[in-house]
Amino acid sequence: MDIRAESAGDRDAIYHLTEIAFAPMPFSAGNEADCINRLRADGDLTLSLVAVEAGELVGHIAFSPVKLNGLADNWYGLGPVSALPGRQRTGIGSALIEHGLDQIRALGAHGCILIGDPAYYSRFGFRADGRVTYRDLPSELVQWLAFGSQTPSGVLTFSPGLE
Ligand SMILES: CC(C)(COP(=O)(O)OP(=O)(O)OC[C@H]1O[C@@H](n2cnc3c(N)ncnc32)[C@H](O)[C@@H]1OP(=O)(O)O)[C@@H](O)C(=O)NCCC(=O)NCCS
């Protein structure tokens, strides 16, 4: 499996992959594929990685800037992240998350924030402490990973393409 930055020729495949990966998920808003296109169009797709195996797109992850209390301070949102149905639970998602975190860190980010299942994201070091809030979501779903000594707090907003 090769993990690399997206190229223009990947865009339709990323859209399709994201659609079919999220379609069965009960929490899906049904707009995750459109969100990626909006982030890209707005210039907010800071990092977009694809996982490719034998010429087939089998995974994708997006990172975009977030704000805390309305201020951008080098924190990034992780997601959407997708692995091809039928290939899930074979390490694709983990590889994309680990590569993505390494690259965002290398860009000088303070860290990453996401909304997701703690049972999955805790293995990468994400944690929730209730000090970052997002709408009326339960605090345990709002998780962050700090790369340095700065820890996040406040009201989280994602880039407009994700809101
Ligand atoms: C979530 C997703 C990206 C993970 O990628 P993956 O390649 O399937 O995951 P990996 O193979 O790296 O990791 C597998 C592990 O993750 C766990 N896992 C996968 N999805 C999970 C989820 N939604 N919640 C909790 N655990 C999950 C599996 O139980 C497995 O754990 P184990 O190794 O202890 O058995 C993928 O399942 C997917 O595309 N899901 C649909 C879209 C989605 O839900 N995206 C994330 C929204 S927050």
C-alpha cells in the first residue's frame, strides 16, 4: 500500500470512496464527500492523503484548520477519514492517521482535534477532557492530540466546508 498526497486525478475516486464508506454509518450526515470538495474549493484542505493499492484507491484522509473560540492557532481537524468497505479493519485507516499526524506535525501544528469514537481514536493518543466543546455533542466525542505542550480549550469550529 502506497500513501501519498492526493493529485487532481484522485478527486472523483476520493468522492466515491467517502460516499460508500460513510453510507452505512448511522452517524453519517450524508455530506462527507461534499465536505471534502468544499474544503478543497475554499483552500482549507491542508493535507489530503490517499492510500493506493494495486492502482486502486483504498483509503483517504483529510486535515483542515480549526478555530478555538473563533481564533485560528495552528490546530487542525482530522477527517473525514475512510477505508474502502470490504477492506476495513486491515490497517488502512490507522496507516493514514499515523502518516497524516506525522505530516501535520511536521508543518508545525500544535495538534489535531476530531469528533469520533474514543474506542478507535484513543489508540493514536487522542483524548477528551471536556475543555473543548462542539455544539451540544457529548464531551467524550470531542478529542484532541497535542504535539507539544500547548493544550486546547474553548468552543471548537471547523473550517466552513465542514460546518
Ligand atoms: C473508521 C475507518 C476509517 C477505520 O479504518 P480501518 O482501516 O477500518 O481501521 P484499521 O484497520 O486501521 O483499524 C481497525 C481497528 O479499528 C476498529 N474500528 C474501526 N472502525 C471503528 C469505529 N468506527 N469505532 C471503533 N472502532 C473502530 C476496529 O475494531 C479495529 O480494532 P481492533 O484492531 O482492535 O480490532 C473505517 O472503518 C471507515 O472508513 N469507516 C467508515 C467511515 C467512518 O466511520 N469514518 C470515521 C468517522 S469518525
